[in-house]
Amino acid sequence: MDNSSNFDEISDPGYQPSPSSLDQNDHSTVETPVYSTMSGDSSMFGRTYSETSAFSDPIDDNSYSSEPSPSHWPVTKSGARDQAIFGRLEMKQQKQVVDDKLDDQESVDLELETMKERFSKLLLGEDMSGSGKGVCTAVTISNAITNLYATVFGQNLRLEPLKPEKKSMWKREMDCLLSVCDYIVEFVPKSQNSRDGTTLEVMESRPRSDIYINLPALTKLDAMLIEVLDSFQDREFWYAEQGSMSSNSTRSGSFRRVIIQRKEEKWWVPVPCVLPDGLSEKSRKHLRHKRDCAYQIHKAAMAINSSILAEMEIPHTYMASLPKSGRACLGDTIYRYLYTADRFSPDHLLDCLNIASEHEALELADQVEASMYTWRRKACLSHSKSSWDMVKDLMSDIDRTDKNHVLAERAETLLFCLKQRYPELSQTSLDTCKIQYNRDVGQAILESYSRVLEGLAFNIVAWIDDVLFVDKSVRTQDQ
């Protein structure tokens, strides 16, 4: 081939000859000015080609032949630009898909880590050292339910629906904690007929009786309480933080005088406010209806909680700490009334005591409860003569006339009336001791679940009473 034909091939801006196609002995064709004097278009083409080649298959440098391959022919400038645009769009779409997958994976990983953490706390008994000094499983689950209630409802101090994320968290985690009860069963005999006509007695598993009776009732009470809170979506009252005058609270100038009249001790609780004319009759009727519902739920939850606590065994540590004399524990005044009264009236006794605070009521409850078990222990010890004598005493009425037995019965009645009069009382020392040393997982779940529902129902009743009190005060002041 002559030099002119070689020059035409080299001068073509789209052709780049392979090094093997050049004659090494012919130096006239390899001149630097031919490649160093490329125009601006050719340099731009080089950048475009390099961009589009990033999405193509990798090319081996040694695969070039003496004749250019059609797959490596250069494209036009407009075609390269379109391929670059499509490439960038494809990259963005792929990046979006990857980001979505990463977000989903992060949420799954977060839930998995949360489950691992709680499962570890359950097995470790809240002892992060792993030395085996943690509490038992029953106490751990009881604490988990109590902490979950504090997390979901602890900041909720108003008559308003729960936030969706809080409601979802409460349902999801309570379902997880209550699922343990599905595996707490008892075995009962059951008759089964065989093929040959004989009757066999086999053992069948079923949910434990206390769980079978109380757990569905508690879940129903739970749903009813959430429904009561959801019913206050549209309301005619609002709240203002005490000690601050927000823009909403300026619509009523009398709420501060109402709070002063009430002598509110819990200053952190938000103050309910109503319009100067008070609530409408429809809203007032709705509040009273929901108050009655919450009050009945409170009574039911308190009854379940009391029954579960009564079934728990009394720890030996509590019995060892009982005083030797019930009279010294209660005092002469209460003891004399319990012992000498012909017709014992616990309400009259409580009226005479003039209990001024919740702390005094709880202290009296602890004293009465300790004295009751002290007298019961003495009554049992006084009848430990012989087996036959003990049976005769139990069958006769002599046991009912025993001094310690009478005092124990009256102390139990006084304690019951005290708890009825002060339903917001905290747990007594015996209740706390039972929960602390309890080893029954089923009882722990039922006790803690009923306790938190009892507290929520009581709070709802108190919040409704606050609104009704403010409404009544505003209407009275206007008259």
C-alpha cells in the first residue's frame, strides 16, 4: 500500500489504528504532529467515548487486531450524549432501589437488635454482668410490662387519643409479652374411646385455669381503655401547662382561680380549660358516660389484681419480719377499738382516725396487714396441740371465738375498707414482697397487666373529674 492511502486512513478523525497495523520500518506514517494537532471536536469525542465505555463490557487491550472491530467503532456526538443521559438515569434508578433496600434492611436490623436486647435482658434477669445474680424470669417479665406502660402512657397526662406509634408499640410488645401464656398449660384427664370399644383415660393439655379466666378479661379491658381515649378526638376543652399562659389558655381567664380552689398538689399535671360558658350538654354527657366506663374498668382490674395477689405465696422473709405483738404494731387506740367494740364498724374507725394524706393511709395499711398476719400466726400456733384436737377445734365454733382469730378478721375488714376508700394507694409492703419473690410466670404476667390497667383506668377517671370540676366551677362563677 502506498503512502497516500496510509495518510488517508490516518487523517480520518474517527480511526485509530492498532499498533500492529503500522509498519515498524516505515517511519513516515508515525509522525507526532498528526496526533498532537487534533481539533476540539476530536478531544470532546474522546471524553464522550470514555464515559459510554464505562457501561460496556471490559475490553482487553490485546484484543485489537490490524482491522478495527465494528463493536469499537465510534458513535456520533449526539448518540454518545444520549447514551450518557440514559446511563445517568439508570444509575439514579439503581441508586434509588439500593437506598430503599438499605432503608428496609436498616428497619429490619433495628427491630432485630431490639428483640435481641430484650431477649437478652429476659435471660440475664436484667443482670448485664452475666454473673447469674439477676432476678428470676417472673420478675423480669413483670418489670418489662411495667416499663412498657411507663414508656407508652407515662407522658400521656391528658384526655386525648394515643399517638399511632405509641398505640402500635403497646399492642405489638404486649402481644409479645403475653404470648408466654400460650405455653403455660395444665394436664387434665380425658376419656377417649378406642377402636375396639374400650374407654381409655388420657391426659390432655389446656391453658391454666387462672390464665384461661383472667387473661381474656384483661385484654378486653385493655381494648376498652384505648377506646375510651380514642373517643376524645373531638373535644370542647383543651389544656394549659400550669404556671404558663399559652395562647390557647387566654380564652378562659378563670382556670387559675379554679386550680387555686382545688389546692392541686400535682403541679406538673396540665390544667384543663373550658370556654367561659362551659361545656355543652352533649359533651358533658359524653364525659360522664366515659367516666362510668373507666370506673367500672378500674374496679374490674383491681378485683383481678387483688385475687392474683391473694393467690401468691407469702414469702418467708415477710413472715420472719412480722412483729411479735399486733397491739404494739397498731397502737393502743386502734387495738382497743378492734377488741372492745361489740359491733365493729371499719368506716366509723376510719372517720375517727382523720387520715390526712396518702402516705398516712399507706402506712396504716402496712400496720393493719402486719398485725392481721401476726394474729393469724398466733391463732394457728394456739391450736397446734395434737392432730385430733386440731380437727375438733376446726370443726367446732371455738375457733371463731378465739381472740386472735377475731382480731385478724376485723383487721382484714379494716384493710379492705381502707383500700376501697383510698383506691390510689400504692402497693403495701406485703404486695411488694410477693411480687419480688414470686416465681410463677403466669401470676407475674396477670398481676402486672392488671396493675397497669388499673392505674390507667384510675388516671382516666381523674382526668375526666378534672374537666368536670373545671366546667362546674366556671358555670358556678358565671352565675
